[in-house]
Amino acid sequence: MQADAPRACRFGRRWYLNNESWHPSVPPFGEMKCILCWCVSGETHCQRQECPPSACASPATRDNPCCAKCRGECCAHTWHH
């Protein structure tokens, strides 16, 4: 690997390429679909997906598994990077 090549990120037991994004898997909860992580020059950044307050009544939320439920039902687990 060249010194000027972008560095990969390690998250758990997996390696991710620079600019690659993923939903982290956190035991014992499994894949955290409401959290998106991405690799930037060897550093992992994660952010919880924000859903609009109207997501409870919006039929369009079926396309987004994180926003498909009212606040408090989805992603109730606190997870820190």
C-alpha cells in the first residue's frame, strides 16, 4: 500500500474502504439500521438517522425502515462509537 493511498477503517472484525458506508452490527442487537457509518481516511464516523416528527403519519416512511415507526419505537437503544 502506498503512503498516499486512502486508509481503510476497521470496525469490529471488518475492514471498510475509504468512502465506504455501512450500517453497524452491534451485539446482541444486530444490525443498527438507523445508524450509518462511513470511512474517511482511516477514521470511522457514525451518525444516527434523523426522522421528521411527521414520520408516524406519513405513508412514505415504508421506504425507510428507520422512519417507519414513531419516535421511541425505532432505535431505542443508545449506541456510542
